[in-house]
Amino acid sequence: MEELGRFFATHGLLMQLVFLIIALAVAWVLIRPFKRLHPYTGQVLVLAGVFWIGLLFFMITYSFPMPRFAAVATTAATIPRFWFYVLIPVTLLAFIPMLRGEEQPDPKWGSVWRVAIVFGVLVASLFAFRYIGYYLSSAIFLVVVMWLLESRSKIELVAVPVGWMIFSYFFFARLLYVRLPVGTLFAGLL
Amino acid sequence: MMDILVNLGGGFGIMFTPMAIFLCLLGVFAGITFGAIPGISPSMAVALLLPMTFRLEPILGMVLLLGAYKGANYGGSVSAVLINTPGTPSAAVTGFDGYPMAKTGRVGEAMGVSLYASMIGGIIGTVVLILFAAPLARVALEFWPSEYFALTVLGLTTVATMGGKNWQKALVAVVFGLLLNTVGMEPFAGTRRFTFGEVRLFEGFSLVPAIIGLFALGELFYNLEHYVKGEKFDKLAYKLPKLSYYLTVWKNITRAGVLGTIIGIFPGAGGTIAAFICYDVEKRFSKKPDEFGKGAPEGVAAAESSNSASAGGALVPLLALGIPGSATAAVLLSSLLVHGLNPGPEMFVDEPELVYGMFASMFMANAFILAVGLLGAQLFVRVTDLSKKLLYPLIFVFAIVGSYAVTNSMYPVVVCVAFGVVGWIFRRYGFPTAPVVLGIVLGRLAEMSFRQALMIGGIESFYQRPLTLIMLATAIAAVVYPIVKKRITGRAAIGREE
């Protein structure tokens, strides 16, 4: 267990995401033969995701350094392990109604493409903070999302981002002393 | 008692000067404004005004800061009710019912209940502070880690009612929150836990961006998935209800106010735990518990009253013993120290004018919260007038800048977005997000107190101390009672049918 714990602990966050995806894929494969569980695929995968995180933490606790003093009643591993022990019955409790078919089935998918685009634009705008600064980046984000939500009024598309830029500068930067990033592009101008 | 009244009269004498009134109003206004902004906590709001107090007389400085403290506690609920983006962690509980009320066109009702509950809760907290500061502070200090642990267990039992029909999923969500809380430096030996080589994870996940992500971004992603062009909030009731309406929730406000004050007294417990516990208590007392979480005014009243009252409770150990029980109390303490004042039992004797002036200013701050809230509510509720194509993008940027403001860095923003995705997935599949917050809020206190108790008194400390036993028994009863009751009523119903 110690070896396994060390293996997972030494990988970065990106790899943890890969491990999570693998765990979800395994869970998906495991429930495929059970037709009764098909309407709950999403919910089972949420349970599997949470359980994987608990299991991952549990395994990693075995790689923690041991305390020098034998008299110490608890270690850094005590609480994460305890929560994992609690998670096992709790996950089962949530899983049983699905197995019995008593749970509400998964909801139908809505416009997930819209969520994906907004999420992508949001992440891109966060990356852009470093280069074009918060103000311009958030203004572009506002225009794109408003456009995506079918706002076609030119006045709105100009006034809202400009208004937000002015408000955020005076309120956050000047009044509350929040040092919003200005970006490398504009850093030389200041 | 007579001494208290005489001193309080002196305190009001100080407060009824133009400068004190102006500073109190300024503090309340600034507090409400800052508190409504996600990422600006009451302690930050008070800290931002701290430099202004250096040149003021000590009492006037405290009037300004206490006004801001009280105002910020109320301000957090404004954004929680209107856009499901709690300005402060404790306001997250207000949003459980406040936001559903706003969404169904009862925005005026939600704002009104939140305002009056905040004011009355604040008054209850202040009265308790004045009457029982010294003895209560001594009782709080008698608390052992085992009692703190029992308090967190009691807090965790609120999940039993929070999930409603989805209680099994709520349990998964709360354990998920508790697990996430173990990320970062372990509080005793400083062992790095689950940081995966990421230095920024050493401090764990900050509460504020996690809450903004789970509630605001999670809800936004969900709404975007189901967005229909031209959607607006229902236009039903922007007007605040008549005064008689609030009589329907007076019991909830009073109970939550008293309980919130008591919880607020314990150093480290704070308004968030108070709000969670009081919300749970009111749900259990309610004849219509199913309506909680869907827009019950009693839920808003309980959360807001307890949160506001806990501010008074947090001042008990500060003024009576000189021990700051919360981050905001620590900022207030620093203001007193700057002026060469040492809070503690002697201050009541040496500086009665200052102490009772502060008490009087807290009453005045509550009155100003009502005034500013009544005037401002008409303006605040207009937010819901905006069409969703404008409101949604604005909430996004508001949430992002609010998260950024927490530490002036990108890390909380990343945390906020990550929790936003979690919030969306949880919301989509019927896993309540509030228990995740509960787990994050209580996780650290639970771990600290559990391990301290074991180190100091061993396992015996959990069953040899009567208060710990009582609290743990209450916690067990809180979980078991609804299950047993449900079974008994279920069997009775079957028996009647047969």
C-alpha cells in the first residue's frame, strides 16, 4: 500500500485528472452489463468520482512520514482515513436506491455545447489576464457570452463591458485596493 | 442591572452626536456594500476601514468599525438572495431559501425577511452581549477540545435534514467536503497532504472561492444548459411586505437569534456554523419542513438572524477577556490596541464610556441597517429586472473578480472555476451542494478538536466530560429521531390502510 500511495502522490494534478478519468471509465465499463443501472449512469459516475478521490487519499496516507514519538495519538493520516471509512457505507447508501430503481433517473442533456463554450471562453479569458490584463479580458468575455446568449443590441454589447470596466476599476482597484492584473501588454504603459 | 442601564445611558449620550451618527451610518453603508461583494469578508471590510480610525477618538473609531462589521454581515445576504452569490460564507445559508424565493418572484419578501431578521438578530446578540458578556466568556473558555468536536458533530448532523429526499446524496456530498478539507498542510506536524507538488495547495482550498464556485458558477452553468432566449425573472413582488407579515416568522428569528449568539461566543465557531445549525433547528421545528430549500421564509429568517446575532456573540470573548473569537474580532482588537486600550475585564471598569458607547453604537448600527436596507432594497431588487442575457455574464465576471479579491491572486479564481464545474455536475445529478460547504466549513475544526482531545485526554475525554456526552447524544438523536419518526408514521399509515 505504501508503494501504491507513493506512486499516486508523486504525480502532478494533470495526471490526477487522468487517473480520475480512468477510474470513471472503469466504473462506466463495470455498470454496462447492468441494464437496470443505465438510467443512472451519470449519478453512478458522480459516486464513482467521489469514491475514487476518497480511495486515492486513503492510499496516499500510507506514504505519509511516521511521527517520531510513539506517544502521539494521531497522525496526519488519521482523519483522511477516517473520512474514507465513512465514505464507504455512505456511497453504498446512495447507490442502493439506484440499484433498486427507486432513484430519479438522470436528467436529459440540455444545451451542453453552450456550457462548454462558456467554460472554454472563461478559461481562455483567465489565461489572457496575464497578457492583456483583467479589464480587457473581462470585457471580451462579457461580449462573447452576451453574444452567445443572443444579445444583438449594439448598445448593450458596448455599454455593458465598458460600464463593467469602469466600475471594476474604480470600485475594486481604487476603492478596495484589489490589484487586478493589467497584463504584460499594458504594463509598460503604466 | 441598574449600573448597566446607567452606563448604557452614558453610551447613548456619546452616540447622539453628529459625528458618531455620521460615522455609524458610513460604517453601515460601507459594510453593506463591501459585504454584498463576494470575496470581501466582514473582516476585510473592517480592515479596509481600519486606517480611517487611527486619527479618530477610540470610541468614534469603534463606532465606524462596528457599523461596518454589522453592515457586512447583512450585506452578504443581498447578493445571496438576488443572484445566489453569497457575499460572505455565512450568507450561503440565507441563499438556500432566499434565492429560490427570488427566482419565483418573491424577491421583495425574501429581502424583507432577510433585512428584519438581520436587524432583530443583531439586537438579540447585542442584548446578550451587554447582559452576560463576562459569565458567558468564562463558560466558553471552559470548553475542551472534546466539546468543540461535539459541536462540529452537531453541525454535521444538519446534513440529515439538509438533503431532504436526497439525504443519501447529501451524506456523500458532506463527506466529499470533509475529504477536500484534508488537502493542504496538516495542522499539527505540518505534513503536506494531497498537494501533488503544487505549492498553492499547501493552504488547502479557501472557503470563499469554493462557495462562489459551488453556488454561483454551478448554478450559472446549470442555467446556461437550460437557457431559453428572452428569459427573465418572474415579475411579481418587488415591494417589501407589510410589517405584520414579519410576525409570521418572529419565533424563527428569536430562536435563531439566541442560538446564534451562543454559538458565536465560542472562538472559532463563527456565523457560518451558527447559520447552518440554526437553519437545521428551524427546519426540524417547522410544520412544513419540505418547503425548506425551495423558498421558505423561515429558512431565510433563521439563517440571517443567527448570522447577525453571532456577531454580538463573537464580541463576548473579545470585550470580556481580550480574546478575539473571529477574524473580524481580531481586526477590532487591533484597532483598540492601536489606541493603547487593552480589552478585558478591566476595560469595563476603567473605560465604561468606551465599552457602553460601543454597545450603544451596535444598537444604532442595527437601526441604520434597517434604514439603509429599506431604502436600498428597492434599488437592489432591480438587479432581477435585468434580462438573463445580461445578468448571467455579469454574475460570471462578478464571481471571478470576487474570488480574485480574496488574496489578490489567480489561485482562488482557479479554485472558484473548478468548484463551479463540481457544482454544476452535482446540481445536474441531484447531489446537494450545501453539504459540501458544510464539510469544508467544519472539517478543519473537527480535525483540530478531535486530535487535540485525543492528545490531551485520550479517548476518555469523549465520554467522561458530561457536556461532550450531552452534545454527542443530541447529535445522535438529531440523526436517529427523524428516521425513527418516519418509520413509526409509515407503519401507522400502513396500519390505518389495513
